[in-house]
Amino acid sequence: MQTWSGWKRFPDMESGEHVDAPLGPGVYEVRHTLTGRVIAFGHTANVANALADLKLNGGAGTFARLFRKQPLVSHVADLEYRTCAVGTRAEARVTAHRLLGLRQTAWRRRMEHGSWSAGAS
């Protein structure tokens, strides 16, 4: 069973810092630091490239359009990410589906036990 890395803050790309992530296949998750709101989740053949390609600072990428719609994500410093390295791209896809399933199960349990509140996300 693969494990997540710890949460890491996004680096300031303008100052030459780089994303600290696997150069191979895996799963990534990006969330808002203060709210915990998931901003991006996916699997890829190269985790480091996928995170670097998010173009968080107003770039023209697919995710940049997503970020512009989300007022909570005004600065890269407001985001953090974690990764889960795996051996192959196919394994990354399976791992991502498994992790999504675990998240959905946990959410359903919270709802069933009345742990949900109007302010929870």
C-alpha cells in the first residue's frame, strides 16, 4: 500500500524554487492551506511535472481557469500539496481511484453519524 508524503507548501516559482515531488508516476492532491478545500487531485506519469504545470500564478493552463473561479485561491502561498509515488502510470490510476473511494466512504460515514455541519467542507 502506497502512502502520502507530508503536506508541503507550494514554492515561489519566481524566486527559482521548485516543487519537491516524484519525477515518476503517482497521485497528487492540492488543497487550500486554511480551509482544507481540495483544489486539484489527479494521477499522472510524472508528478513533479503535473504540479509544475498547474500554472497557479494566473497562467493560461486548464487549472488556471479553475483557480480564477475560486476566490479562496488568490496566492500560491495559500496552497499546499502532497504526493503518493507509485511504480507505473496504471498503478497511479488505480491508486487515485482507490483514494477517491476511501474519501467518499469517509464522507458518507460523517454524514451518517451527524458529524457534518453547515460550515464543514
